[in-house]
Amino acid sequence: MQALDKLLENASRQLARRTSRRGVLGMLGQLLVGAALVPLLPIDRSGRAHAASPQAAAQDPTRCEYWKYCAIDGYLCSCCGGSSHACPPGTAPSPVTWVGTCHNPADRRDYIVSYNDCCGKTSCGDCECNRNEREKPMYRPSRNNDLNWCMANAESNYHCTVSVILDVAQK
Ligand code: ABN
């Protein structure tokens, strides 16, 4: 223990010999000024601005907020190797679908959209999206999105959902 005390004493004395009080105060001053300037440094906030923009999200097919997905319930095929309107390779669209009417803010028109399930592979699991605008109860199946429409296919595994524009909605 004495040896450790001696070692520490020597190290402290050497440090004291090499540093002046003025030098230590100078260093502390520099640290304080540096810390005070950190909040003034420029920070790239463009990512946050993009994430916060509902207009950008409404035109991005990989986002649940995309305008065409207003009545969807499922995994977005655009995140699963397909696109917003095309099933991924190795899957087939369900011929039976449910339909919704979505407003496109870009041209201010309403569109009739068919939501087809893509079948033949296990659940994609990415980009789950559950929006239910104007959805009707299950006893009106063509307006209900909570059904596995792959049940009508030879391969009834559900993988993901696409949204296909059928027509412009009449006023
Ligand atoms: N139509 C999408 C879906 C598939 C399976 C179960 C519920 C909903």
C-alpha cells in the first residue's frame, strides 16, 4: 500500500511541476467556451423535415400514408419486392378484392381503388399498414379489408397487398 502511495505522490508532484495554475485555468476556460458553442453548430435537420411532411408521405408508395392506401389493411407490396400495384415475383394477385375510394391530393380527384392480396408465399411482414377509410362491416365483404382474399386462390397463403386504380370516382 505504501508503494502505491509513493507512486501516486510522485506522479502528482511531476504533474504539478509541469503545469502552472494559469495553464490549468486557461484549459478550463477553453473547455467552458467550447461547450457553450456546441448548441450553435449547424445541424442537418432535412431528414426530420422530410419525415414530418404529410405532402411528401402522401406521394411515397413505400409509406402507409400514400394516398392510394386509404382503405388498405395488410403488408405493402412496395416493401416486399413488388410495387404499389404489382405483386412480387412468385406471388399471384387474388381475383376477388375489396374496393375503396381515395382522394389524391396531387390532382384533387377521387379514385376507385381495388385492393388485391398477393398470394402464394408466407406473410411478407414488412410495412404493415392498416387504414380503414369508409370501410364497411364484414357482412359487406367487398368493402371490408379484414379478410384474406387469397382464400379464393389455389395457393391461399397471404403475402402482401397491392392497390390498383380502377377508375376516377364520379361526383
Ligand atoms: N386482406 C388483407 C388481409 C389478409 C389476411 C388477413 C387479414 C387481412
